[in-house]
Amino acid sequence: MNVVPGKGGVFQLTHGLQKEFGDERVFNAPIAEAAIIGRAVGMAVRGLKPVVEIQFFDYIWPAMMQLRDEMSMMRYRSGNHYSCPMVVRVPIGGYLKGGGPYHSQSGESIFAHCPGIRIAFPSNAADAAGLLRTSIRCDDPVLFLEHKHLYRQTFTKSEYPGSDFMLPFGKASLRHEGSDVVVITWGALVQRTLVAAHQAEKEGITTAVLDLRTIAPTTGKRSPRS
């Protein structure tokens, strides 16, 4: 088999997968976002389960037509006869040096207003593992957002929860209890909110911190398979 190692994306999160599973299952795509999503839609409706990556959220916009008019609308346009089970992994957000205006955008709210797309946005490694497994087993398209700032942070680490670990969509996590203020957040802002909550405790203010984990969790008529 002629295997091209590749570097596993800009952040090397998928490094080694091609060697392990072969270049028929894991391969590099041209940097053409509309083509990446369009090809994945075709694979999904033919019974495969593509997991594709847009290199940076800032460059997702050329694929907007495919995401909004094809991927998210498959159930509606087919009268629920067809689904489009695919996962779109996207590094997102700022707080990195050198990011600048073309590598730091956060636009999850735009896709939250697109019916038919589920959105997962974990704040730590364990949640990422559980949500990604649920996303892959889901019968609907999932936009899986990964805040770039969290990739190399030690506070996100945890023991591997096992190959059967899954987290349900639509179930938030109470990260900190409090009765004076409630902050609802997700992604990299969870940790920053926890830091602020601990600081507020010194002033006698107790803050509840709710990590949403999924932003648009319910679409279509079928749930993720366990």
C-alpha cells in the first residue's frame, strides 16, 4: 500500500491515523473547503461516515453553500428519507499568539441558526472524547468545534475514559456551584469563567458555571446510536 504519512492537520491531532488505517480511509484533501464538504456529503448519503476537517474556522465560509443548502437540508429536502451523517471537525477561536484576524474567528452562533446541524463544543479532553464518539455515531451532521487555545493546555487533560465512553447531546455540565450568579458558557471560556468564579468567591459572591458542551443539540427525528 502506498501510504503518505501526512502531518495530521495543522495541529497534528490526526497524526498517525493514516499509517494505522491506510490511505483508503485516511487521506489528505486539497485545501478547498467547498470541495471537502461536498465530497463528504456525497460519501454520507452513500452510506459512509466521513469525518472531515476544515483547517481553521476562518476559512469555513467557502463551504457555506454546501453546509447550509446541502448538508443541513438533506432530511427536509427528502421528506426525511435521506440523512447526512457526517462530522465536520473545525479548530476555532483565539487566545493564540500570531492568530490575527484570519485565524481567530468564532462564528458558532451563525451555524446555531442553521436548522439541521448539531454543534458540539467541548471544553476539555474527556468531554471531547465522549462528544466525538457520539458525533460519529449520530445520524445527523455534526459541526464539532475544537477551541485551538485548549489543545496544549494542561488543565484540559484527564484519564482516557475508555472506548465505549459517550456523552449525550443536549446535556450540560455544572462545573461550579453557586447561588448569586449563573454564567452559561462553553469551549475555552469555561476555564476562564472558573478562574473568575474563584476570584469572586473571595468577595463573597458564589457563581454557578454551566458548560453547555453542545450548542444546537437537537435536529431531525433520529437520535445518536449508542
